[in-house]
Amino acid sequence: MPLPGDAVHALKARKSARVWKPEPLKGTLLSRALRYAAEQDTAMWAPAFREIPSPTAAVLAQRIQGLPEGYYHYTLGHGEFLAQPQILPRMEELVLQLEFGQAPVIILILGDMSAALSSHGPVGHRHLLTRSAAYAHAIWLSALSDGAAGTVFAGVIGSAARTTLGIDGFRQAQMLGVALGYAQDPSRSTDGAVQ
């Protein structure tokens, strides 16, 4: 699957997103970005690291067109968002930097640390982290080239991931996070007044 837009133009025009427009992110944009990342992982990383399962994406959706607010796992094979039983808390409770909690969506890249360590020993963590970083950046680049803004960051607070989202940190280890939405000019408030 090719990128949905001009990646070079998107990279030249990118800005740090710290303030988000209130409008929902297009669900089709999110689906394309997740699909692109999963396909890139399958083509580029899976052949070299057959013993390590592909990273997966956990989606914390606040404002996505066509997707109710909630906690989901994305599966490439079905191209769908599978609702998880955990109730999504206020996103600001999950992050250290509040601007990420205000994004329409946070995507957590999850990896199987158990399998990585079993197959490669201590260096397995580095392999899994590198592969997960490529996955996160593929999501980010696809979203950027499709008109969104975003940031790759450390992810949600570890204790919140365990207690609130049920991410155990070993078979399902949070590797990175990606916050996506549409950037708002930071010199304007949500009502359009200059700050």
C-alpha cells in the first residue's frame, strides 16, 4: 500500500502539534495509517525477525469519525477495530504531557517482550523497540501525508497501562505512543480569538 499523499511535502510542512482542533480525526485516515504501518512491518521486519510477533496497535479513541469513543485493538487481517472491555478513562489521566491527552486519538504500539527475549536474549528488547519505532513512525508518516498532525512519544504512564488498560508489560509491552489529530494554530484559542 503506498502512502496516501506526498510524504516529502508533509515532512517539509510539518509542525509540532501541541494544540489540537476539536474536530474529529477522519476514521479512514486512521485506518489507512494503521494498515500502512502493519503492511510495512510485514514486508520489512517480519522476514528478518520471524520469532518475534509483529507489533500491534492499541487505539485510545476520543474523537474519531465513525468510531465511538473507547479502547480498541486494531487487526490488519480483519482491517477492523476490536473493542476492548476496559472503560477508557479521561486521556489526561493516562499521560504525563497533557497535550497528548487532548489529541483525538492515541495509538499505543504493543510488542511481545516475552517472545523477543526468549528468541534473542537481552538484545531482543532492542530488536523489538527498533521494530516498534519503525511501526510508530510509519503510522505518523502516513497520517502526516494524509493531512493530519501528530507526535511519536513515550506512550501512556506505565501504571495506568497496567491497571486501567490491562497491558501487562511483558507479553503485551507498551513500546511507544502516537498522538494524532489536526493541529490548531497555537496562537488561536478554540473560539478563534488570538491569545
